[in-house]
Amino acid sequence: MDFRLEATAPGSRARAARLRTSHNEVLTPTFMPVGTHAAVRAQRREDLLESGVQVLLANTYHLLLRPGLEIFEKFGGIHGFMNWPRSVLTDSGGFQIFSLPGSRTMREEGAEFRSYVDNQTVQLSPELSIAAQKSIGADIMMVLDQCVPSTVEHSVAKAAMELTHRWAQRCLDARGDSAQALFGIVQGASYADLRALSARVITDLPFDGFAIGGLAVGETAAEREDCTAIVTDCLPPDRPRYLMGVGTTRDLLEAVHRGVDMFDCILPTALAKQGVAFTSLGRRDLRRAAYRGMDAPIDPACACYTCKTYSIAYLWHLQRVHETQGWQLLGLHNIHFYQHLMRRMRAHILAGTWLEFYREQRELLDARDSYGPAVTHVTKAQRRKLALRRGRYEVVARGGVGHIRDTQSGETMHPVDDPQEEARSLYVAPARVVERLRGAEPAPLVIWDVGLGAAANAMATIAAAESLAPEQSTAIARPLSLVSFENDLDSLRLALGHVHLFPYLRHAAPHRLLTEHRWRSRSGAIEWRLLAGDFASLKFSAPPPDIIYFDPFSFKTDSGLWSLAAFRELAAICATSATELFTYTYSTSVRAAMLAAGFHVAKGAATGPKAETTIALSPRAAAAAHGHELLGEEWLVKWRRSDARMPFGATPDDLSWQDAISGHPQFSR
Ligand SMILES: [Zn+2]
């Protein structure tokens, strides 16, 4: 593969280059949309070509299972099969195997996993991965690597890295004299010494390019940027560099600044489905009511078909009525925006104006959506309470106990006498947190706390873990990894300003979490991380959970989180782990959405004013039982008669949920 470096920006490592594959000349930096199943979700090839896509990424793992390699052999590879005239890069399948933790065994020889299509055992060795990528006919093939979460211990990361190195050599041998390019992958989790060592070992081998793997799997943006810089520093300047699976537009800018040439990520299409657009004005979230009547393109600076043809108001409406065309049009815009952004980066690198561009774009890209709802009328009584307000939240004190109320929807978090008691009885106790932390398993117990709010659930969990190790000097038997998701930190800031009303916050952890987004107990056994932003997208980057506290505002306020589509995504993430999800609602349409998405659903404990709550179980968790009482025939009969039988967010053009619920395995026992 021919690679020519054209320019490096002064004061930066940002570079512009050209590389020639067997199908086209690729100008870098470049972004490769993800075509998992030999198609970019809901996008036509003409639109991809028009937006300037130069390379598509396809997933070997998925294509191996469906349609199967014999189809590619028949059609002359993926280019003939999908009629794609430009380059294709295939990943090796390593990342998919890693992201399905329950279903695979790693050996020196290779990985063994169960097919999600027909449950057959499939082997994937370095030799088989390369053979598959040869059949698919990718212009650029990737070596098989072993990915581990970026937060694992040093020894685990080291072992995975060493295996990756041995597999790299086997992939090179298996490639033989094929004209298809082959890239090596640098691993080493978040450890600087391992990353540097891995870069040295991999660059000693005759690869056509080098990738940085194992990022965007749980580390912070700062860790990711540091890690990228350490690796690019060790890579030879005369070969392309590819940062795998990253990221947001801001991530791309930071990585180009650190010397990366190629990227792929599902975000432009995955977030389009959630109603999120990347624009020259920052992110725009079409779930916001402020866009309802806005007569302007979603990005005034964009020349794509969507922006030339439709107003925001129309796109808002399509998203509101769950019209498929809505996310197709947003996806088209997002891909166009990414491609245009990469071309602008390249132009500034070539023109010698990169640093100014970089500094200016850092402030703009991914900035939070600033189009909040219209200002509401403030009464005198409300004005008096202003000290108790912050952003959209206010503190309400009842009998010496503080509650956080959302002033826009009127909803109050934990509207009970003792929020800590509710957190224990609804989440911590039924999830058997204490019992599970006593177990001696080496892997951390991963808890997702969806909707951090004023941290009532998180602090009840930390209190439970600390009760097992009162001195904080002795470690609890099993490490605890608590991951809180929150898109508006004002509620926690507000509560921390009124600690006398929220006494459970008298602890170093919440302060540290706000400032550094991470807190660790002195022994290191308890780790609490904050993923600030939308759960809809962040859930893809967090380690798979054992337990989920699902405690966002109700579907009146946070509608996207409760929809059938959202539960389907969550079910896919939890497909191979034993995940138990606890939530406060017992709404029929939410339970229907969970069942239709593939979860088993059980009755949760009564709490405060609620006679019942809900537990959703992944198939593996359901098989393990744990004494949860699954909804039975009786519920199904009531559901059939209910006005709320349609899962929240389901659309009339897809009625597959009816059969999915009626025929759900939990009712056929
Ligand atoms: Zn556009």
C-alpha cells in the first residue's frame, strides 16, 4: 500500500497524507462510517458517496455469521456484493468477541464463541480471521487482537497485550503474499508502559499501518487522549495510523491533533436514531421541545440534502412520531458533517492554519445543546426560593429532609420521607449488593446508576460497601465499580450546597466525583465514576453491567430512555451477561417494552407509595433465578386488555412486539 505524508502542522502532530488502496486514493485525516452488516444503517450508497466517504468499515464477526463467507466468494467480495466502488476496511472480530463477555473463551490458539444467530460454537483464530477478511475482500485487513476493558489490572492488560503480539505475527504469516493491506494493533489498556512497549513490538513487524485498539471502552476522554499521544509518539511517520472505535467530533479533533489519520465510530448513525445531530453550532438534541416550531436548517452551515430540504421543525416532528425517515435524514446529515469536518481539518493542516482551527473548534464541537426550553414565568414566591434553585432544579425541604424537584416537569426525585431507605429497599437490597461483594470473584461487580440525581442510590451503595470494610484499609472481597450516568449535574451541585438537608452526602466521594468525575476508596476496592452526558450514547462505552439502577425521570421527562428502541439497545448490551435491572415504575407500557426487547420481567419490591416496582432480567440473569417473581400468565391476560399494552415508543409500522410478548419464553414455562 502506497502512503505519502504531505504535511505536518506546525506546533502539533496533526498530519495530512494520501494512501492508495486497490480501489481509490484516500486523503487523510479520514472518517470511516461503520457498515456493520455491509450497510451503513438506513443510508444509501449514493448518499455515502456524495458525502465523500472514502473508506467503509465492515465487521468480520457479523459478516462471518451472516451472510457467510460463501456469499462473498460468489459475489467477488464485499465490493461486488454491496456494489461499493471505494475502499473497505474490515476489523478482525476481536472487539466483538470482547464485547460479548459471557460467550467466549480465549486460548492461545484463538477465541471460541457462540453464534448469536444459531447458537453454534464458532472458532476464530488469527489464521481464520485473516482467511475470512481475504474472502470478504477488504482493502485493509486488521490483525486479530485481544481487547480488555481499559480499566483492568496491569497484569491482565499485559497478558492480553502479549497474546495480541503473538497473534500479530501469526496474522502476518497467514496473510502470505496477499495484495490486501494488513494493519497491526497496539494494545495495553490505559497503562503508559504497556502502550509504549506494545507500540515498539508491533512496529518492529512489517505492517502496512498501525492501529490503536482497546480505547473507548470505559476510560475518560483525558485518559484516551494521553494514551493516543503516547502511542503516536512511538509510531513511524511513514505509515498510516488508525484510532479504532473513537468517537465524537471532539474526540476526532483531539486525536488528529495527536497525529492520528483514520477513524471509525457508530456514533453519527447511532445518535441520529436518538434524535441527536452534530452541527457547526454544537450538538443539537431533537428531543428538546424548543425545536418544535423552529424554521431553519438543523445546521445553517451545512450543504447536505437534509439541511437543504428540511426545517428543524419538520425533523423534530419526524422524530416525535418515530418516523424512520427522521433518523435516516439525521444520519445522512451526521455523516455529511463528519466528512466535511475531516476535509476542513485536512485543509487547515495543509494551509498551516491548524492550531487556530483546533483552538476554535475545541470550543464548538460537541458543546452542549444550548437550546433549552423557553423561560417560564417566575412568581414572587418562586423568586424568594431562588437560593434553593440551580438550573432547572430546586430543593424542596419537608420535615428536615431535602428533595430535588425538576421545575420543568414538576417531578420530585425520591419523594419519600427517607431517600436513603428507598435507595436501599428498591435498589441496593434486592440487587444483593452486600452479598455479592462478599464473594471472592476477581472481576469487579459493575453497577450502572442511571440518573445520578442527588446521588441517593450511589451513596447508599457506597455506604453498603463500606459497611463491609469499616476501616477502609481492608479491601472488600470483590471490587466494586460503580458507574453513574447523568446529563445535568445541577441536581448534585444543588444538593451539595444544602448538605444539612442531604446528610448522606457528608462524604468525600460526591465532591471528588463532581470535580474529577472519579472517586476511589483508600483501599482502591471501591471505584465510582461519572459518565456525564446522555445515557443513550454513553451506555455503549461503559463496561457491561451486572446490576442497573434504572432511576431517570419518568417517561414524561426522559422519554427516550424508556422506549422500546432504548430497551432493545440495552438488551443487546446485556445479551450475554447476567444483568439485573431495577426500576421504580410498574407501568404496563414500560414492562411491555422490556419484554418485547427480550428481557424477562419480574415484580420488584413495594416502596413508599408504590405497591410494586419492576425488575428486568437478561436471559442469563433469568436463568439464575435469584428468587425474583417473574410476571406470569395473569399479567399477560391483563396486558392483552390494557389500553397501555403498546410498548412505549413503538410505532404502528412495526408490530413485532405483539408476538415477542405473547410468545415470550417467560410465559411458556
Ligand atoms: Zn446537513
